[in-house]
Amino acid sequence: DSGVTQTPKHLITATGQRVTLRCSPRSGDLSVYWYQQSLDQGLQFLIQYYNGEERAKGNILERFSAQQFPDLHSELNLSSLELGDSALYFCASSVTGTGGRTEAFFGQGTRLTVV
Amino acid sequence: AQSVAQPEDQVNVAEGNPLTVKCTYSVSGNPYLFWYVQYPNRGLQFLLKYITGDNLVKGSYGFEAEFNKSQTSFHLKKPSALVSDSALYFCAVRASMIKAAGNKLTFGGGTRVLVKP
């Protein structure tokens, strides 16, 4: 168990809908990262938050947004869903936001299926 | 921009034989390098990392990796593979120059390892 908790584990929704994925980082970790894993795109970095502030942005669509709350949990909001958004979404956390030396610990992911 | 290449989609090896999973990287400045393993329907598990110092890094489950700066490589190795090592392996890089690239971890495309009995 990595200590990173993601809910829900599975999500099935229709095209055009909006969903929220939730992540609780390991205790003491200030950084949260979101990744999307799909068969054709591999593991893609979406966005990183550090202590409530956006720190880095990757290939995140405008239909997607995220935030990190004062208690350090994070939510990834996906809207106007398309079939191609079906993927495994991972959250990871690490202690530092700027040092870079520490490894990130991953949750078990949320499998999103858009039908 | 930073990037990672894992040139082999799949590596097949017999149990007991040496296992090598290749990784090359591109990053500005000095790299921080990581290996992760993913079992079916599971998240990624950290195996080992190179930050600085000795080029040979030892990690979990008997894995090790060798950092080669001139070849910009960080190959994962295990002297004697087990059937239970069959999984998807990811190499990742993070720039030490955080200002340039944020703190994101960039992953390679993954290499599936199949260890046959």
C-alpha cells in the first residue's frame, strides 16, 4: 500500500457528462500529481499541485481542471467527456515540490470508462 | 523538453536468466532518474532511483540500475529473473533544474517483461 488513496476505483459514465476524481496524498506529502494512462498514449503527465498551488502543467485538456484543497487532498474534474477520455487516471504524491530528489508514490488509479 | 525512451515494447526472458530493460533519457542539466513497476490492475510501484553519486543503484526485489551519463542511459537489471517479475516497467526522468521544467516526472512508454518458467 503506497498510502495514496484514490476514489472511486471505477467509474462508468456517458459522453458529455462531468466527473470528479479524488485523491488523498500520503500523510505529510505536499505535492500531488495527476497522470493519465491510456493504451495509445502511455503515461501522460497532466498537472502538479504543491501545497495548494499549481506548480506544473502537462498535456491537460481545457475540459479538465484540478485543484488541491487546504487539507492537501486533490480533485481532478473532467467535463464534456468523450469516448477518448476513457483511461486509467493516477494520482501520485511526494514530499517536496522543488527538490525533485524524492520519488513519487502512486495510488491504484481510477478507471474511467466513457460510453 | 525532457523525454524518456524505452526502445523495447516487450522483453522475454527465461526464469533464472539475467534481465535487462533499457532506458535512455533527455533532460536539461543533471537528471534524477527513476524506475517503477506496474502489475496488472495496480498502481505504479517505486523500484529505485538515481540522484547523484555511485552510478550503480540498488533497489527493491533484487533490481539494480546503472546510470551512464555519456550514453544518457539508465538501464534496469536483475541478475536472475523470476516469473513473478513479469510486469510493466517504466523509466522516468525529472530535471534537477526545477525552474525550467517544474517538478514533473516524465515517463517512458513502458516495457512489458515476460519471464517464462
